[in-house]
Amino acid sequence: MIVSVASGKGGTGKTSVAVNMALSVGNVQFLDCDVEEPNAHLFLNPKINQTQGVTVSVPIVNEKLCDHCEECADFCQYHALFAGSDKVLVFPDLCHSCGGCALVCPKEAISEDQHKIGTLKLGSTDDLELAYGELEVGEPMAVPLIREVKKHIGNAKNVILDSPPGTSCPVIQTVKGSDFCILVTEPTPFGLHDLKIMIQVLESMRIPFGVVINRAGIGDNRVYKYCEEKDIPILLEIPYERRIAELYSRGIPFSQEMPEWKTKFQALFTTVRKLVNK
């Protein structure tokens, strides 16, 4: 079973929920797909067994062969190439590595080079396997690195995916293929606004989902009313509690110090399994 943990906005506590659930259930594979700012490893303290660079293909133009016909620039929908009268400029940050420019070039003047976009790290802690990516500073596209992280999904264990915040392409790439998505939100107007957007995304992708409310006790009750009106299951409530915040600030998953929460996260995972089997 593949379970993704997402949220419409940052700061709701999705990584905390994902990490505590993984540690409580045990014997799972954890993939941190928030490659722009991965932080699950700060709580899991894994032993890193493998590190490898991740690259994408970018075009190189041989000016000796090029006749500046502009076929490559006209083909590229992302404007990664500009064909001038005496030189073709390549903008690697805009390239989506489709290879189309090389295919349409009548002079076969375009080849490909590899451009590093990030690093993939694989490790483990106890019975938990961890994979995560670190995007290079300044790189604009996280999706290729997320794809590399997800290539390490195995069939032997349950999988938990920690998604980036928001509802953009990296989130869609992360939750794609999930059997279930846990949406972490907070009972505030901002939390409800972004929760609604994320629900629209999941409904269009036909991925079943439920809600975990973090920092319960602050804000208002509009999230609860919305979930009730839409018949969306509220899977768990985590209170706005000083003890939890203190443990988080020290990089300690609170389910490890508060045994009652380990039981609750195990029950959360069991509930998700039942909803998937339905």
C-alpha cells in the first residue's frame, strides 16, 4: 500500500504526521519527496548507505553544423532555445529534457549533455528504509528529482510518501499512484482555503483521501463543518499542545516519547488500510 501525506499549504505538520506514522507502524519505506527542503531525515536520523547525483539531459549545439534554420527554437514549447542569425542560445533551466530539438534538427547539429539537478540519498534506521532527494540551489524544476526518488519504491513494504507543500507539479508527481492520500490541515481560514484546493486536485486524480487536523483547538470550526458537509473522513486530531511542540523543536518525533500517540498513529494507518480495501 502506498500512502501519501500532503497539504495545501506549508507549515501544517505533514512531515510530522508522516514521520510519526512511519515510526509507529514500523517496517515501512519512507520517501521524502519534498526535495526543495527535505527534513524527514532530521527526525529519523538514518544511516546513509548510498548517495548519487541526479542529472537531466540538456541540448548542446554544434555551431559548425548548425545553419540557424530555427527549427529547434520553433519546436521547443518552453523556449529553452533561441536561434539567432549567427548563434543558438540554450537555456538549461527552461529545458524539460524531451529531446525534441535534436529530433527536428535537419543538420543533426544538436546532441545532449548531462546537467546535475540534485542528489539522491538512500539510508535506513532500524526497520525503516529512507529515500530522499536534495535539489541543487537555484534549480527551478523539482519533478525530475522526485521521479528518481519514487523509482526506489519497492513491493516488499508499505510505502509512505512525504509530499511537498502546495498543489503544484511537484505535489501532483508525488501523490500520483498513491492508494490513499492523508491531507494534513489546521483549523484556520488559511488551512481551509488550501485544503479545498488540494481536495480538488485529488478528486480530479481520483485518489481517495481523508483529513488529519493538526493544532486542533486553535482557529475556528469551519474545517470541521466543511468535512462534515462533504462527507470527508477526519482521521485524526492532534491538539495544539506545548509538549508536542517542545519535542518537535528538538527533532524528536512525539510518538516516541508519548506512547499513547504511537497507538493512535497505528490506528490511523489501520483506518487508511480499511478505506483503501473498501
